[in-house]
Amino acid sequence: MPSDVVRVVYRKYDGTAHRDYPARRLTEDDLGTWLGVGAGTRSVYHGRPSVEQIPFVVLVPHGAWWTGMFNPPPRTSEVYCDITSPAEWDGDVVRIIDLDLDVVRRRATGAVELRDEDEFAEHKVLFGYPDELVEQARAASEWLLRALADGTEPFASAYRKWLALVV
């Protein structure tokens, strides 16, 4: 039986620390594993200690090249998706490689944008991203750009009940 606490560990492709925090396992369904992070949660961000000021929900989808973060107000990003390697689970630890690109839906306008293409291009050369990784990352970002704009689940309403539990 899995624990109700999961350690979420994001690293960059070269192995450097990116994010690390505990989260509460909310459920697992056909979309993936839903995790809740409450305000006040101690975390590490870019190798530095941090404390989460605003709660959020993370979806770790099954075998996908992205993770999704769903935010309440006052965050300006309603949905923030990191392009990542498919998650690797080791008991109650989930390890994810952050691949720089992000797809974000803004709360006020509903605008969907692709972010950090410059960082992705730089790291592609610096870290030697394999061609397949580049193709998967690009395909995931293109799918997310469409899905966040057209209301494909889990981006329409599926996340709302889980976000309500952590807010």
C-alpha cells in the first residue's frame, strides 16, 4: 500500500537539482497520479530552501512527457505544465527530468503560451539532448498548447475537485 506522502524530485538533464518537495497523494486515475501541496510546505527550488506560499495540485500523468501544476488565485498561471521526461516511480518517490519548456495558461485572459524555448535550445547543445528527447519534448509542448486552449481534460475541470482539497 503506497504512503499518502510522496517526495517529488525534479532534476535537470545534467542531474542538477531543480525542485524537491513533499506532496500528499490525492488519488490515481486514468489521467495519472494527483498530488496536493499545501501552503507552508517546505521545498527546495533551484537548490535553495523555500516555503510554498500558495497551495497547488500536481498531475503526474502515466507515461507522458509533461507534468501539470494547477493553481488557485492569486497565481497568474491557472495551469503550468513542465515538459519533462516520463516520471519514474520508486516507492513513494517520483523522479522527473525537467526539460526546460513550459506551457502556461494565464488566469485572467486564458492565453496559452510556450515558455523557455531559449533555455531549451541552450541546454539541447550544452547537455547533448538526444534527437528522440527533442522530438518528444516538442510533441508534448505542441499537444499541450492545443489541449490547454481547447479544454481537453484534465485542463477543463478534472483538476478542480483536487485543487479544492488543498485550498
